[in-house]
Amino acid sequence: MTPKIASFLDTQPATPCLVLDLDRVAENYAALRRALPAAKIYYAVKANPAAPILDLLAARGSCFDAASLPEIEMCLAAGAPASAISFGNTVKKPSAIAAAHKLGVPLYAFDSIEELEKIAAHAPGAKVYCRIAVNNEGAEWPLSKKFGTTLDRAKVLMLAAPALGLVPHGLSFHVGSQQTGTAAYETAIAEVAMLFTDLKAAGVELKMLNLGGGFPIRYLSDVPEADAFGTAIMDAMVEHFGNDLPEILIEPGRSMVGNAGVVASEVVLVCRRMEADARRWVYLDIGRYGGLAETEGEAIRYRITAGNGQTGPVVLAGPSCDGVDVIYEKTPYHLPLELKSGDRVLIHDTGAYVTTYASQNFNGFAPLQEYYV
Amino acid sequence: MTPKIASFLDTQPATPCLVLDLDRVAENYAALRRALPAAKIYYAVKANPAAPILDLLAARGSCFDAASLPEIEMCLAAGAPASAISFGNTVKKPSAIAAAHKLGVPLYAFDSIEELEKIAAHAPGAKVYCRIAVNNEGAEWPLSKKFGTTLDRAKVLMLAAPALGLVPHGLSFHVGSQQTGTAAYETAIAEVAMLFTDLKAAGVELKMLNLGGGFPIRYLSDVPEADAFGTAIMDAMVEHFGNDLPEILIEPGRSMVGNAGVVASEVVLVCRRMEADARRWVYLDIGRYGGLAETEGEAIRYRITAGNGQTGPVVLAGPSCDGVDVIYEKTPYHLPLELKSGDRVLIHDTGAYVTTYASQNFNGFAPLQEYYV
């Protein structure tokens, strides 16, 4: 936790709330730039679209990966030029494509002929890039089941783009979110490099490779630093592309804002409901429907602290009447034996993928407050 | 779909949206009254807290089961007297208990000594009821892991209530949401009846049994009618309580509003992304984070229609860039072979547990619109 966050929390804001240190975002942006100086950074807006974050990144010259028309509009409102925005969702409404095109957004993702035809119809002349499904092994929040196509089919689609009036600009892949190994990038780069070569031989020269996001942050376990990913990626790029490097894009979301934020929560109840309970149940005022959606299946395991003293094992659950609203039951968590209703618990590294997931009104609970300091 | 919903949908409202027929809610309320005339109905507000629904039910004399202070305030705003409200969440902030007590809410749930002590401190003199954990077999959305205590411990807690200045008023259980069998009620009633007897022998005469909710509605498969549950429940009550029946409460949510609503959604993309795909992927403009949270693990399987014509198998997914946002992959769904981007899909029986789950802003998508007709 940064001093700025600690000092804001000293004011005892009502819980649940997210407190995010913007200086940390600036540091993360700088670290990513240093780690991959050859890459253009397209911040994955969906990780946290709060205006102070977008303002800060736009002022530093960041580009933006938008999932929807509203996200594009947020980036423009932050002062980003349309030319710095990529419409990265492979699933877009025709009306959203047309509106983005009118606003001047130049770059569109796709992974099917149907989407390519929609882009051709509603954003004529646009630059397009095809998403390849790659191995997501090592990712704690995998993405490839729902998105991406094969190298063979991508080749057919890229070759079809010019006749549709589109510019076949590049390829993308995504190794999965919170990807804890560098090998997934190396393998994927080797695969797509072959397709660059194939397409060049067929007369289509691609200009761009989008490496997606997925860069991990430290939750409970150490992960490789940004520099390790940068080195692995650039080594693989040089190995497979030689000195004919395409423009490189990366789409960090979690690694840009995750470790900048802390959620403060209040303990609503600590109890043992059954005689046989070895573990106390700790109910917090935030749960799976209050923003901690990535705890589904206990996939993302946040670091949680709550004062000092001797600790014992707990099950953590949210405040709603929903039986599914249990945060951690299998993952061993320990919290102070003295913990009681009214105490404050901190959930660390919650700057990404928390606020926007929060349900609008489940069980009558309003979404968490957000403070950007 | 009711004629009123069909006629509203003919106006082509922007999607995604929920259209809910209030007449159907009134019919469901009447049917539940007929099925269990001996029971007081406490509508589970969390199922859908929209003001038109609460207004309608308050006007008919319904009582209300509230999960939070905001839900209590919604009921009061709808004209319900505080005396008709039960604070049914076993996990409550002290400040919420105190506020509810000040507003005149008489009835509080608990399942631990810690919660009982909180109620004693912040709602002195209140009527309390203890939630028993019962078998949830047969329920498509189980609840008992997170809530309820054992009969033995409940006995200890109820005996402790008077010394804490509380009125030991009754017991409750919940057989799980979308409970498709009547046997779970029969077994649970037999169990709690014994505790009524035990407590009476120990000098505590309970006045109330809260049977919870869980009454199912028809999604893809037939379920027993409300009458069948009513008969099974009353037979069990008479068998185990004789003619010394306690006051009976039920907390229907899904069965009150579920079948009154239809979600209209737009197809964003239909494609086969891989050569080997036997099934088309159909991406809708609503998904797991847009309100269809109960499709997690494909637990609740909604009836989905989309025009006519020959059909083929599909995978259904939401519009976000999140790989987890897949609605149905294992459950076999068939939609027309002609289905394409821009077409409308109807998701039936979505009046309960949809609107409030919707994320406030995930991927930049606003929550679905709601229309009560």
C-alpha cells in the first residue's frame, strides 16, 4: 500500500471503496515503456475506465484499447485523439462500428469473416487485424476459448480483406489474463511470424503485431517483472522477424492499474455457524457481486490484510443473500483471531477489474465508491 | 410471452432490455395466496426491487423480505408499513440493524450468536428467528453452504435470546432457489417441528415458521405447480404440528416475478471461428455480466427464442472481452440457421435475478433498460 493510499484510508471513508494511487499508474506506465521501448502501449480501458486514469495516460501519450463505443467516447473525453484508439473487441454492433468510424477510430479487431464483413460495411477503408487463438496455459484468467481463430483461417481472412475495401494491417493474440509465464509469448510470436511470412509471399505485407495484454501482477505469489517479459518478447521478436520488425502493440490493463488500488471493506460478521466448523466464516461488505468477480472459482487470489495479532483459518464471503457469493473457501486464508464485525479489511491490488464488474444494485447494495488520489 | 409484452416489443425498444408484465405479477401473487392460504407472503425484494413491482405488491397487502437497509427503504417508499418487513439477511451491519429498528422493522433473521448479539445491541426487544441449514438437494441454485446453523445450535441460540432482551419468535430454513421438488420442504418441516417441541418443553414457545422461498418456475423443463407445493407443505405442517400450527411465512421471489419478464437482446455476431467448429458461436448484447449471472455453471437455463426456420446447435456468449462471459456452451441450444447480426433474441422468464445483478459498467456497457408494462 502506498503512503498516499494509507493516508487517505486514515480519513475512514465509508466502505466498500476503492482507493487508487495515480502516481503508481504513472510508474507502471513508465515501467512498461522501459520494459518494451519498441512497443506502443494501448491501455486496456476495461481494466479500469475511471476518468483520472484515462486523463493521466492520455496526457502521457498512451494509446487505448477500447471494448465498446462508450469506452471509445471515454478515451476521447480524456483528450486522446481518435487515431490513438483501437477498437479491440472482436464482437461489435454494426452501429458501434459505424459510430467509431465516424469518430475517426482507425483500427479494428476481428476473428471471423462475418465480423470482417461488418467492418467493411460500416468502416470502409479501415485498418483491420485478425486475432489468433493461442495457448493460454499459465494464465489465471484464460481468454482463448471465446476469441481468436486459427492461423490457416486467419490467412484466408487477411487475403480477403483488400477485396472488401479494408487494409489488412496486422495480427493479434492474447496469452490470457494474469499470464504468469513468458513462454506463452515466445510460442505465440513464433507462430504468428510464420503467418507474416506466408502472407507476404501471397502479396499481403502486414505492418503490425498486437501482443495483447495479460502481463501479470503480484497477488499472493511472485511473478516475473515487466522487464522479464520485455526481454523474452524482444528476443523472440528478433529471433522470428529478424530486423524486419513490425510495429508492436501491447494492451496492458491489469499490469497498468492493478497494483495501484486497494479496496477497503468492513467485516459484517465473523462466526462459526456449525459445531463442526474448523474455520470461522468472515462476511465482508464486498463480495463476488460487489466487484470481486474474478474470485469466481477462486481464480484471482487477492492479498488480504486485517490488522495484527495471531491468525487462524477463515472462509471469506460477500454480504448478499446469494449462496454463490462466497469469495474464498478452498484457498487457505488466515486472518486475526480477534477479527470482529466493524473491523476493516484491506483487499490489495484491486485497481483492475473490480469497479466495473460491480453489480448496479444486487441485494440493494450500491456499487463501491471510488477515490483516485 | 404475454400480449402486453409482445405489443411493447413491437415498438422495437433498444436492447438489451427487460420488459415485465405487471399483470403477471398480480396473477402470481394471487396464485401463491390460493396455493398457501395459511401463509403470509413476504416477497423476496432481491429478486427484483423495481418500484412498480413493490407498489403493486404493497397495494395488495404483501409483506416483504429485505436483504439490506436500502431494500427496506424501497419497501417503505412503496407504501408498505415497517411492520410488514422482515430483515431476512443473516449478515447485517450494526448500522443497518439500528436504522431498521428505528424505522420500525420488527423481525430479524440470524444464524450465529455473534449476529444475535448484534441484533440485541442495535434492535433491543426485536423478534428474531433462527435460520436452520437444511438439505438443498433438488435446487438449481443452492444456498445452504453459506447460511444456516444446526438444530442443536439453533436451540441453544433461541434459549439465549430472552436473556439478551430479544423475543425468540421463530425458525426459518431455505431449501435452495429454483427448488424443483416438494420433498425438501417436507423433510425440513419435519426437522424444525421437532425443535419447536423441544423449545416448548424448555419454556420457549415459538410463534412462527418461515419456509423461505425457492419455489421454482418453468424454464426448459416442467416443474410442479404452486398448488403442488402448497399441498405438500400444508400436509407436512399438519402432520408434524397437528392443529397447533405456527404462523407460516413464505418468501417467494423467483416464483413471483420470474415468468413475468422477457429480456430482448440483439445478436452482435454469429460465426464459426475455427474450421473444426461444429457449432456456431452466437454473441448477444447481454451476457453473464449484463444480468445473466445465474447462467454461471449453466445453472439456470433460460428458454431462448429467435424467429422461425430450421435450427442448428449454437454456443451462446455475451458481448464483453471477458473469456468467462460465455452463457451456454455445454447445454444444447438450437437457434435458426439464418440467425445473423442485428436479429432479435428473446430470453424468457427473466423477471427475477437479472436486473440487479447487471454490472454497472463492465466493458463500457450500461445496464439493461427496464420497462414495466
